[in-house]
Amino acid sequence: MPEMYVRVRWPDGTVQRCYSPSTVVRDFFEPGAGYPLDDFVERSRQALGIASDRVRARFGYACTATAAQLAEIEATAAAHAASPGAEVVVEALTGADGSQR
């Protein structure tokens, strides 16, 4: 499956590279766009859920890396939950080779 990465900038300026085993993230995130914290987390849940389902359909098992990635996103978001107007900016969508998509 074509894995992808979503490079995001959290409200405190920290940059994180988030993994997806599927290109479905392109349906949920736009490079350069900012998303309110709760919206970003919900989009991540949906995109990574679909990605894991695609892995299960193809290989017969769920992708544990997507569950771990979602847990990391949720934990990071929780650390910013008290910040009014917190926004996550999607800086780039890249392929496994680093090419921008």
C-alpha cells in the first residue's frame, strides 16, 4: 500500500510527521490549511480508521501503526486543549520517499 506522511505544525510550533498506510489522508487534509484542534483530531480519526480498514481488507489484519499514530495525535492534542483557538497546520503531504503529494 502507498504509505504517506502528514507533516503538521502544532499550536506551540512543534512539527510532527504523522504516518498513514494509505493515501486516504489526501481526502481529509490540504497542505497549507489550518484546522481547529478538535477538527484535526476528528479528521485524523476518520482518515486513519479508513486507512486501517484498507490494510485489513488487503492483508487480513488491522494496521497497528495507525492505532499508535492516532494515540500520539490524541495525546499531543490533549496537551493543547486548554489553548483557546488552538489550530493545527498541515504543512505537507509526502510519500514514503519524501516527495510532496
